[in-house]
Amino acid sequence: MSAPSDWVQRWQHLIRPGARVLDVACGTGRHMAWLAQQGCHCTGIDRSAEALAEASHYGDTVQADIEGGPWPLMQHGLPQPFDVVLVTNYLWRPLFPVLLQSLAPGGLLLYETFAQGNETVGKPARPDFLLHTGELLQLCQSLRIVAFEDGFLPRPERFVQRIAAFRQPHAPEAGRPPTRYPLSLK
């Protein structure tokens, strides 16, 4: 199995042990495997039964066509909340509001996918699968951004956008200090 994304590894220190992690378009579960070793409770969602057979060794899995069907992880009429929502190398723009709603208050979004320019170095090359300049930052404007990158990476050659961002916690009760975000730039 391939190593987890360097983006996910870089921000892993923001994921508390025992966190409920949703890995969207998880494939064979490379991130689930790594995060399960860190003490996280992982749920992976993908449309491939073959890929999920491997991913199921590392946590719960859900087989679903998240582009053509309803969101399968609903709870009381809303998307089920997760402490971490993780997406790598996947883009389906209509799903983005559901992903943001799937973040529990104070939850962390780690997202990394291909951006415009990638068509000059390889696949994916279709505009539907490539973020526009700054698009991920705009989609996450309701979140507290910890880190954002938009550019070229050399090995393997690719253009990407990546973000680490927290959903704002609920307003604190009177007399109670606000939730503090863990921030440690490594």
C-alpha cells in the first residue's frame, strides 16, 4: 500500500487520538490504515467494492455512488458529523456543501486535489476534475484556515490545491472561554 499523502502526514498532529475520521473516495484505504494506527476511528466511503474490501481492514466502509445518489451518511436529516473529513485526489463540486456539513463543530477538513495546470503535466486533465485558481480557498471561506497551498509539486509532477481548515465551534456559553484551535506549524 502506498504511503499517506504528505499533506495528511504534515497536519496529522491536529488530529486527536480517537477522532472520528471520514475518508471520502478512500480507495483501498491508505489514509484509513495510517490514521487507524494513530488511534483514529475511520470510516471510508467509495463506489468500488473491490477497493473497499481492502479498506475494510482499517475501519468501517460504505459503498455508495456519491456522485449519482444521495449522501449515505445521514443522521437526523443531516450529514453525520465527523471530527475530521479527509479528501485526496478527488473532486465532485456538488458534494462540497455536504462535506462541510459533515464537519463536527471544531472539526478539521484536510483536502488535497488537482488544480488547473495539471493538464500540462498529466492526468487528470479534464477541467471538471481541476480546481480553478484559489477555488478551494473560496469554498472553505466559512472555515478557519490553518494552511492553504496552490501550486506545482515536482514528485510526481502535478498541480494541486490543499487546505487544512477547522469548522468554527459552537458559540461558547456565557462565562466559558471559547474553544481553542490546536496550532503547531511544523
